[in-house]
Amino acid sequence: MRELPLRIGIFLPPDSWEASLRAWQLVEELGFDCAGVTDHFMPTSGEGEALDRQFPEAWSLLSALAARSERMRVAVLVSGNTYRHPVLLAKQAVTLDHITGGRVELGIGAGWYEAEHRKFGWQFPAAGVRVDMLDEALQVIRSLLSERRTTFHGDHYQLDDAPFQPKPFQERLPIMIGGQQRRMMGLVARYADIWSIDHGPDEMRASGALLEAACAEIGRNPAEIRRSAFVVSRRVGREPWASLDDFLAVLNGYIEAGASEVYFKLPDESQWNLLHEVGQRLPELRADFA
């Protein structure tokens, strides 16, 4: 028996509130385990008028959607650490955890999209500095979630006897960290309950080996960390919603690479018949995994 059950989820592309709510409620009705949104302030591809399409803020949208559901785990996949102070992010996640009765996973990563930072005036430090910032942010967040008061004096964040109430609704609010390189795997080993990766199964397998080495260095059992795949079609060389066989091939590829959670992008409405078909197969897929 595997230690963690299989979870199959859907993430929503940016769209209008009305379209997002309709899709979200369908995903819960069909029995998917988890659902999420992505954290950007503009499209990450295209140019010209393509950059002007609707792009709601992730935590505001997730809060509104999560309050309209009753069962699914919910997450931002994942929050860019450069966009929000870690105290603000922790407050947003804990507030939503209470609204949902304990269904939140706090997703966070170092931030990567330089053009977005330049356009909106955010600082975009070198990659190593962004990882340092994330390391400090994770220390701050973990302390805020568990300690009565937090004092922290780092190079990037300063807290002085800071109170933080309420604490999470869950006994331990899961932290999900997105990344794949060696230093990021060190942070995952130290701080994460869930590791998220948006590359293909081969990359997941290779980064998983780095994670296991990082866990060995600190004496942590890597099986404690759920491995969560964020499916991007170009990373897997096929469109998972082209057919049920394609969906299952992508899912099984990630499972073989060590995933126990896989998020698929919501398909176009013309393919929602397949979304329904996958929903009907979810109990069988979970049983086969176990």
C-alpha cells in the first residue's frame, strides 16, 4: 500500500469570474480531489493584444471560488515570493484556511517571470538571491503558523515580536514549494509538505533524486513529502485532453516518476465531455494507485 493516496486535480487558466466559477463548480461536482489557480498578473506568453486578456489576482480569485466549494483541496500553484511579503501571504492562506474549514495548501516559489517584474516595477534579483529570499520567507511563514510570536532578523525580512492570529484551521497547514534545481530541493527537504514541479516526468524523476539526497543530508524521510505534478502540455509532448488514452498516458507517466498528485489544466469547453469521462474514472484510478 502506498503511503499517500492519489489526488487528481484541475487548475484554471485566467478567465472571467463567471467562467471561472462555472468551471470550478463543475470540477468539484465531477469529484476531482483538488483545484487551483496560478499566480501571475499578466499572461506569460504572447505579445501585443494577447497581453490584454483578463487576468484576475490569484488569492482573491481562489478565496471567492473556494468559498463556493465544500470538498476540494485548494491552492495557488504557486505564489511568487517576490510579489508579496511572507506575512501577507501567510495571512491570506490562514484566512482562507478558516473560510474553507481547513482545505488550503500554501503554495510558494522563488518567482521566475522577469518581464512581469519589469512591467510592474517589482525588483527581480538574481536567481541565487531569489532563493535566499525564499529560504527566509519559508522560515518566517513556518514560525508565524506555529509560534505565538515571531522575531526574525534576516537579510531580506525583519520581524520583531510579531503576533499572528488566528493560527491555521488545520493542525498543520501544508506548505507546497515549487522548484526543481538543487538548491530549491534543499528548501523542499527542509520546509515542504508538498513539492510541486511543472516539468515533465523525466525532470521530475531527476529532481526527485536531488530531493532524496537533500532529505538524507538532514535525516528526513522523503516519503513524507507529497510529489505534485503541474501538467504543461509542451513539457510532456502531448495534449492530455486529446483523448482518454492521452490523459491516462500523461497521468501514468507522472505516477511512474513518483507523483501522488497531478494537476491538469482545465480543458477547453469543447472537451468537457472528456472531463466528465475522467471524473467517472476517478474512483477506479485512486483504487488502482493504492
